[in-house]
Amino acid sequence: MRLIQFVERDGERAVGAIVDGAPPRRVESAESVRDLALEAHRNGRTLAATVEAHGLGEAVDYDAIMAEKRICLPLDHPEPSHCVVALTGLTHLGSAQSRDDMHAKLQSDDLTDSMKMFKLGLEGGRPAAGAIGVQPEWAYKGDGSWLVAPEEPLELPGHADDGGEEGEIAGLYVIGDDGAVLRVGFALGNEYSDHVMERKNYLYLAHSKLRQSSFGPELLIGDLPEAVSGTIRIIRDGANVWQGELISGEANMCHSIANLEQHHFKYAGFRRPGDVHIYFYGASGLSCSDGVAARPGDVFEVACPDFGRPLRNPLVAGPPDVALSVTKL
């Protein structure tokens, strides 16, 4: 089962369920996936069972929802400041060629900090059940106000050196009334970052990640497939400028998802009841690695059959960078 959130033509919010590839059907008496997740936990049921208990109504016109940009993020919070967006990196093994290249680099006696971090993940990122592994790279990406819905534009800030796609899988979470971490499901994501800035110096990583991002349009309930395979494209004037592989799932990762979750949610401040967390698990390949630079007007597309419809976002130019004036009180 996959879920979507959308806005009716009358402005009311609604949830749709996609079962066995059929068109989405309205989930009766449901306005948000977050509410359904909290209800499921309170009643000791799965999210799928909760959706089934609500019942499915009439089918909705998915094409119209997308064309009219009434699709929403598949998980959100009514107060954006109660949504934490974060990411982890150096988690994926990539293609066979990149794996060979990575292992060759690991034989060096003079490893960069990034390669040291990757090596730590290879050696200790998949602990046995009940054990705690090595912590991964981690960065903050903003709150819910930094997120844009599928089909909506990602902004290239005037102060940016670059704006590039990071097609990956995002884990979607809600914190229960009792502080329990509830994994609601998974979605396609575009973590969207400034790779030119990051490569100037790795200490710019935090700056480079403070950008908008998007995920969806569909939320996959249940387990993430062991191996996830898809495509990432940059489309310019209707033609592909670049295409790469989306390679994810634990079969292609040096950290287990449980270990990533351990080191994100171990902080008590990230277990505030009712909050939503969007956690990007890391990319396996980037267009910038192939010397491609996206520009305003391009469209990013992340696609994988396991997740239904692709995630698409155009790139637009933001306002020019200006010196800020701070008011002294």
C-alpha cells in the first residue's frame, strides 16, 4: 500500500490509498497521514490496518491532482516548525564501478576525512540486532518550511555556488504520544544541495545542505525493499541532460537503516511527541560527479517502480544575494 496527500478542489485536505497499483481511493474520514499514524499507534495497529479500518471511498483523478499541483508532501505537520529535516551521507556503496574505485582508495595509507568516515561505516555500520554501531555522517537541513511539494520548484539561492539533485530514499517518521519513534514509511527524495560549495572545503558541508528539498509524491508503507533501483534525470527543454542510477536499499548500503535511526533519534530533543521527521538516507550518485551543472528551467526527476509515480521538481532562480541589515535594539 502507498499513500498520498492532496488538496480537493474545494480546498479540503484528503488522503488517498493506492492498493495493488489501482488508482488512488480516498481514505474515509482522514485529512492527514500524520493523524492516521498517531491513531494507529494509540490503537496498537499497523498503519495499513488503520487505513483499512477507515475504509476506502471513491477513486480520485490522480492525473488531475498532479496537473493542477494539488499534490502535497505525503507526510507533514500542520505547524512546520515541528518537522525536522535531516540527512546522512557516505552511506551507499554505489555502482559496481564506484565500489571498485572506493575499495581501491581505501587501501591508501593517506585517507581523506570522508574516506575515513566511509571506512568506519563499512566496518561498523551494520551491527547485530540489539547492538549499536558506529555513528554516520549527519547534517541538519531545516524544518518543514524548507520543504516543497512534488511538482513545485526548488529554488537556487542567489548566494549559492550550485544547485544539484540528490536523488535518494527518505525515511518518514512521527513521534508518538509516548515518545516512541514511529516509522511511517519511505518515499523518493531529492535532497538538493550545493555540491560546489561543499567541495571547496568539507567544513562547508553544513552550509551546502541548508537548501530546500522535496520527497514523494507517494509514501510506501511497510519495509523498504532490500535493493532499490531506479533512475535520476535532469531534463532540459524536454530532453535528458543527464541520467544516473538510483541505487539504494540495505543491500547497497554500508549502514543499516536501524543504525541510522539509532543515531538520529538517540537525541531526546528528536523524540518530542507529535513531531514529524524527514530523514534522507544518502545518495549513490550525483550529476555533479559527471561534470553536469543544473540551471534554472531544468526539471529534476527521481523515479522507481516501487514508489509509484516519480518525484519531479523544476529548478528556479531565487532573488540575488544582498547584504543583510541587522537592527540593533
